Amino acid sequence: MVPIALASTFAGSSDVTRAVEALAARLPDPLRDLAAVAYNYQWSWLEDGASVFATLDATRFDRVDENPVGLLRQLPEQVLARAAGDQDFLARARSLVHDVARALDAPSRASVTTPAPIAFMCAEFGVHRSLPMYSGGLGVLAGDILKEASDLGLPFVGVGLLYRRGYFHQRLDLTGKQQEYWVEVDTDVLPAVPVTGDDGTPVTVQVRVRDELVSVAIWRVDVGRVPLYLLDTDLPGNSAVARWITSRLYEGNRAIRLAQYTVLGVGGVRALRALGIEPAVVHLNEGHPALAAVELARRNGDRRALDASLAAVRDRVVFTTHTPVPAGNETYTDTELVEAVGTLMRELGVEPREFLGLGRADPADTRQESGMTPLAIRASRSTNAVSAVHGTVARTMWHPMFPTRAADDVPITHVTNGVHLPTWMAAPMRRLLAQHLGDDWEQRADEPATWAGVDAIPDAELWAVRNELRMRLVDTVRDRSVRDRLARGEPIEYVEAAASTFDPGRLTVGFARRLATYKRLHLLSLEPERAVRVLGDHLQFVFAGKAHPLDEEAKLVNKRLFELKSAPGVSTHVVFLEDYDLSIAHPLVSGCDVWLNLPRPPYEASGTSGMKAALNGGLNVSALDGWWVEAYDGTNGWVVDGGPAIGDTATAKPDDSDEARDRRDARALFDVIEHEVTPLFYERAVDGIPHAWVARMKAALRTIGPRFCATRMMRDYERRVYASSERGG
Ligand SMILES: *Cc1c(COP(=O)(O)O)cnc(C)c1O
């Protein structure tokens, strides 16, 4: 068999080792091995990982966003000395060290065993709350992919950007309007190290952005066996503008955004080369890194026409498209692109005209703007969407690029998303399933047979886990809303009331995701009387999410819902949690009984939060779009579907406007909640257990677990994308 390249063999490992030694030097002897644990996010998906560090100082651990490097650096000597003498703690620490080592050494279960790695390039990575290099679903999925690749022992490296100020943080003012602010990341305490060369100085690469030759440094973050390389332009030699390139994720300034794509794509390929990594496959995750293909094509001074040299590297490039929303497939004017990369293209021997053409659906139609998605599709041997319906939408959307083919023959396939089970299934559920499905069940999570044992779990045990997870969420909600209300300057009575909001026994419904208009949070405000009634009588609602800073419409929806709290009898049953991120996502997706997903079909490419909820026994109430089209089977959740246009007006003319559809879907949503969800939840036997509800939870676990875990997703990528040079269509 061909040897498999593990993380330790990739560039920067000696830099990580040096950082570990420096941290270990300040720890008492018995704790020294924890330094190595702190510098590899592997701990974050082991069962006792977070709790070992939290035992040292739970408050401080939370304050440093659960970053163990930050924690171990800060802890006073006496605290460390006390832990070093605590035999119970040492036993747990030793067993964590052992578990990390075992995970890093586990035999590979990958079926792709090239000696060279797959280079996975993405504009954002959501690995952990302490590494704020993500905004939402795309990044969290990318983080899950790295973790799963590590678990499988797939030779893999990640390439992204190190945003010094990450994504924005959110606060609501007293009226419920979103305010944004950015926080500078302290790179000194991140579990990230600058990669240095043989001479001990940082490795840098140069990329021409606009007219400046920008220097780019490379950081390494270890995610299990997978190194994640993050590029950073905030270096003293660069101009102030160049230093800003890797400042904020999804920067509003279009010129800076193009600069980011240039650094990520072209800089990413140059960084890999500088690190001595020759990838077997370059995986462009979403269009942002697409310029990588141009750099790959031109690296040996190839001066053929650009499309010919791209064809020569096509066998090594694959592309995943993530959004059917036009805004997600940004386009740029010729002027913008020429300003951003014209000089770079000329350096690469590429005519700007040629390059601009490859970013258009029809290269010859100069009236069209150019974007990264058509370039990525042209440069890749395989393009995939992220769910079956998204595949259909993407084939239609990009049909103009393949005018000689029928729409269903457009060469775009799909690999449906999945979520990393050890990251997203809460510990009590993992323990329960381990008892019933066998010790190594997680390694077989993608096999339906593994989950068959779910049906035999006593209802009382599963229900007890559900109650525990809901209780944890109630604690989180109370804690956070006291703090949120204080920070907003609410009256003290209202602040104090937060400590008793939410009822640990009440049906708990959640909605959390980016607040984009197509996600339709506003459906909840279309039937205000019914919303107030269900909230007053039977359920409690927690929601969270950030609106894009420039999306005034989405901010307004949020504000309107926020105002619901003033209706009598409702304020203790509805809570908005500010600043949605990974730290809130965990308690939310695991604690809610019902998870709402209301996209306007067909705008949701996949959606992943509902999969996370299902892994914790949550039931989805969702519009039929994205992953739910594949998952829903009538027994494992509910569908919100207001039906086809039937005409809301007296003339009975079909009304298929968005507004009419929204009204119908809002009505359908409240019908499902009032007539099906609520009665089923409160239908209790003498033992107090809602057995029919628990049966649905079991159906959700059994049917959704194997098909929407990241193991299944990565197996699909191995078989259908990485291994073959099959071009689809
Ligand atoms: C899973 C996740 C998302 C994606 O949610 P969707 O349902 O796909 O919209 C967004 N943000 C965070 C923090 C997540 O964990």
C-alpha cells in the first residue's frame, strides 16, 4: 500500500512542537503533556476533552472561548500546582492525553490512499469557537470536513485565511435593532503557529494584488491529523491596505473581497508549494478560491491559451458549489477585475480578456459580468452541489455554460452534506448510544445497520436524555439572556426576569442560522395572534442569528420578532440569543425539541443545522428543500408546505408571488405546530413519557443518523469525487 501522509509529516510540525515545549515549560511536571493536547483541536471532539480543561477553571475557560492554550498560559501558579497534586484530575488528564494520542495514531480507514494529500481550500473554517474564522454554515461544514478527514485518516490539508478580526459580533439595541462590532483576535494565544523555514524565519509567499506585491505569512493549526494552513497579510512590510486584506471575513468592500480571493487562491497554491506540499487533488470549496486553478495552470511557465493550460490541470481540481442564491455567486465588472488581478494575470502570461471570459456563463458575451463560480466549474474535473435538489437547481442555473447539452445532462453531480457526529452529538446522547449500539459504533456511523439498535432503547432512557439536554439549554438561555439584557440597558426587573425565563418541561422550539431573507424567519411574524397564542399556552421559542451588516430588510424582521416579547404572557417564553456562533449553536441544536427550518424553496442548497438537531433527538419542522427532501419520510419529523398556488384573491387567480407563498407557508407552519407537534409532545402516558414523540425521535435518529453524518459525506467524496476522474454527465 502507498504510505499515507499524516499531519506530523507536513510542514510546520516542528513549529508546533516548539510552541508545545514553550507552553509545557510553564506547567508543573505532571501537567506537561496537556500542552500538546492544547495545540491540537482533536481534544474538542473527544468526550472528556472540554471538561478536563474546564475543571481547571471553568469561568476562565469560558472567557477564553475554551481555548486551552489561552487557559494554560493564564492560570496562576497555585491553580496549576493544586491540579498537579490532584490524583483524580491527573487520572482524567492522562486518559485525555492517551485518547488524543490514540486518535492521532489510529490506522487509516480511508479508501483514498495517495501519498500526496488532498488540499481543501475554503474562505472560512468553523473548527471551534476559539478560532473565529467562520461566519456560518459553509465554514462549519468545512471544519466538519477537516475533522472527519482526520478521523478517517484521509491525507488532507486545509488552506484558508487568518482573519485578524474574524466575523462581526452582534448586539441588539433596546429597540431590537442589530449593531455590529469586531474584536481583534489575539494570535499570541491561538493554538496556531507561524510556519518557519530552515533558517528559523517565517515562510512567506508573494502575491500581486492590484499593483502591490503583497507578502503573505502562513499559520498552522492542527485539527487532529489534518493541518490547516491559514494565510495572513497583516505583516509590517505590506501597505495598510494590503494588511487589511485578511482582516475581516466577508468584508463589505468589493475590492478587498477580490484581494482576499486572490490571496486565498493564488497565495494558497504558492503557500503549499513553499511548504513542499504537492497536492494530489485541489478541492475548491465554493468559488472563493477559484483563482488557485489559474495559478496551478501557469506554474511551469505554461504560456498556452489559458483554457488550454487549465485543461492540463483539470484532472487535479474538483469544485463544490454551495449556493443557488445569485448573491452567493457574486459577479464583478471587467474594471473591478482588471484592477484587482490585471497585473497578476499579465505576470502569469494571461490576457485579461481571456481570463474575464472564463468567469462568464458565455465567454463571448462581454455584457455579462464575471464571477468565480463559472471559472471554478471550467477548471474542475468534477463539480458537485450539496444535496440532490441543489444538484437539479445547479444544473439548471449553469445550463447556459453547456449550451449543447440538455439541462439534466449538465456535468454537475451532488454530494449531500453531513455533520461531524462527535462534534455535534452531545455527550449524554453519545453515552446512551454507546451503551446500546456497541463501543465502536461511531466508526460505523454511516452504516444504517449500526443504528438499528436505536429502536430497542427504553423510551425512559431516551426521554431522560432529551430532558437533560433541554435543561442544559434552559440554563444557557437564562445565563445569556441576563447578560444580553444587562448589556442592552434593559430595566432591572426585566433583566431579573430573564433568570426565570423558560421552563425545563415545556416544548422548546428553536431557529438559528444566518438571517438571510430566503431563510424566512419572518414567517413567524405573519400570524401574530397564533404566535402569541401558542407561546402563551404551550411552547417556548428561542432564536438566534446574524443579519448581514448591509441587509437592512433582515435586520427589520429580527426587530419585529424581538417586539413579540412585549405581548402579555409571552415574554418569559421567547428569547433571542445575541451573537450566534459555535458556542451557542451547541446548546441550541442539542437542547431544542423542535428545530425550525423555513427556507423558500429552492433557495436552501442543503442546510445542516437540522441534521445536528436530529443527532440529538430533535425533530425537524421544515420546508421541503435542501437536505430535508432526502431525509423526510413521514415518520421522522414534519413538513411545512402551504401547497401550490391556489389563489388568495377573490378572482381565484393563482398567486405564486413570494408574498402569497409566504402567507400560505406561515399558515401551514402554525397548523403543524398547533395540530400535530404540540398535542404529540403533551400526550403523556401514566409514566409521564410521550411515547409517540419518543418513537419519532427514534425514527429521526435511525433514519437521519447514518445518512447525514460526515462519515457518509466523506465516503461519498472519496468514492465519487477524489478517487475517480469521472466527469459526470
Ligand atoms: C450548522 C451551523 C450553521 C448552518 O445552519 P443552516 O441550517 O445550514 O442554516 C450556521 N451557523 C452555525 C454556527 C452552525 O453551527
